[in-house]
Amino acid sequence: MKRISVDMDGVIANVYSQFITMHAAEFGKILSAGDVDGKTEEAAFENARKYVTSPGFFRTAPVMEDAAEVMLKLNEHYKLFIVSAAMEFPTSLIEKQAWLNQHFPYIGWQQIVFCGSKEIIKADIMIDDHFKNLNYFTGETILFTQPHNKLADSLHHKRVNTWREIEKLLLPR
Amino acid sequence: MKRISVDMDGVIANVYSQFITMHAAEFGKILSAGDVDGKTEEAAFENARKYVTSPGFFRTAPVMEDAAEVMLKLNEHYKLFIVSAAMEFPTSLIEKQAWLNQHFPYIGWQQIVFCGSKEIIKADIMIDDHFKNLNYFTGETILFTQPHNKLADSLHHKRVNTWREIEKLLLPR
């Protein structure tokens, strides 16, 4: 069975939805695609760092559309690992764990990895929204479209925009 | 720079000391080497599972002798990663993080990995006290002696008994 490393933020957890909501609550403006596309999260949301360190930011993030259903199927055909660069924000660990247990109850503790750098990850396929993780990975790489990477050339990574595209790409018809 | 994956429990954190202390507190008997050598932790300490899930078990574990000093040197010559199979005990994550920050302040968050299975770890060298982790690793393997593995053949892994031996093995004279 092939191993897949699946990122959390921006892949299965919709953190942009959280940023937009919290930014709107603070500044009274709902940012549009035009406001955020092609910008880092820090450039798009001036208080991004404050938001990610707020209690509940990760715990209440919506699940990315179709992620739970497609992941359930992937879990039958692959050795599935959730690999999240969670160490930068220590308080996020408990929230992320509780979030995974709630939304992805079929993912066992053996399948969860919280790390800092992903250069230590060995798998056959990596699904991630950040070039910094994909570029140093030696297996098959899948770039999940998020506003910050939307305008960039996907380089040698296969770009997908939705979990339905991942389903078509990785699962038998 | 070569990557090293260093285990926590039984390698840099002296969990046996914790088990023996808690067992003595509960049963009034200080177990000796003869009582615990060659046995799994669960076989050696009948309430092992209760102890590891007790608040403070990981947070107050003593540092393994010479580990802090040798790790500091390793950190200059290698890409050092602390890789702990911490996911089985969710409450341990915060304790382990705080413990690392206290005793190994030179280890950055980028260098910490909390996982379930270590089959997803890619490094050049792995230091661990468990065969289940070393046997599936493709790089150089170093077995750190602990009571549970003391009587076993170290197989193709290099056995070390102390951090001073690791120093001699991996650092220039």
C-alpha cells in the first residue's frame, strides 16, 4: 500500500474561511478573492498571526468540502497519514487532535503526525498547499489550490482545486 | 548534514525512573534490574498504563544521563530531530513539549515531531529503544539499551548503553 501524507491547514481544514470571518469581525470588511489571491496569509490578513494563536481558531475550522468523504475512501486504498506542521503553535496541538477526532473519526492516532519541518517525512504521495513542503519531497506531489498559491506556476507538482479532483486522481473509478 | 531521528521515552527521557518511582509509591516495593530486565514495560509494571496517563508522568521525567550535553553537540553536526510516538496519549503532547523546552532549549519547534507510527520518518540515522521502530527504518540504526530490550539480540542495530557511547560513535574526537 502506498503512503500518502495529507496536510491539514488549507487542505482538509478550511483556514481561509476562519481568516475571512475573523478579519470581517475585526475590520467590518469581508475580503474577496481579489483581495487575497496571490498573497501570503500574513499579507492578506494583517492580523493573521493573532488569529492563528486565538483559542478555537483550529478547533472550529470548517472541513474542506468533500474532504471527509474522499479521505474515507483513500483510507481504504492507501496508508493515509495526516501530517501537520503544528509545532509552531503549541496550543494548536490539542485543538487539531480534537478536530481530527470529530471530523475524521476513522483516522487512528497511528496516522497522525505533528511536526515542524516536513523534510523528515517519507511517503509516496504528498498533498499540500505549500511549495516549501512539496519542493523538498521526493515522491509524487499534489498541490492543493489555496488563495496564496493560486496565481503561482505549480511547477512540477500536479495542481488540484477540489477533493473531487483528488478522488479522480487517486482512486479507482 | 545528515538527519538524525532521536526518540524521547527511553532515550532522552528516563521513563523507567518514573515507572519505578510510581510503582514503589503504589506497592511499596522498589523493583530491581532483575525484576524488570527483559520484560515489556506493561509486564514489568502492572499499572504501567495508568502511570503513563497520569498527569505529570512525562513532564517530570528525569533527563537521561549526559543526553542534554551530547545532544547539544550533535545539534551542531547534524540535522537533529526529536521524534516521539506521542499520539497514543494525547495529553502527553503538551507535557512533552514543555519538557523539551525546559531541558533542550536549543531544540527548535522545527525539529520536533510527534507521531503515531514511525514508518513515515525519513532520516539517515535513528536512535531508539524499540525494535518496532528500528526494524522498519532504512538508514543507520542505533538501539539504546533499556531494560525491556536488554536481553534481546540487537540484530543488525548498533547497541549503545549510554549517551557517552553515542558521543563517541557520532561525533568527531
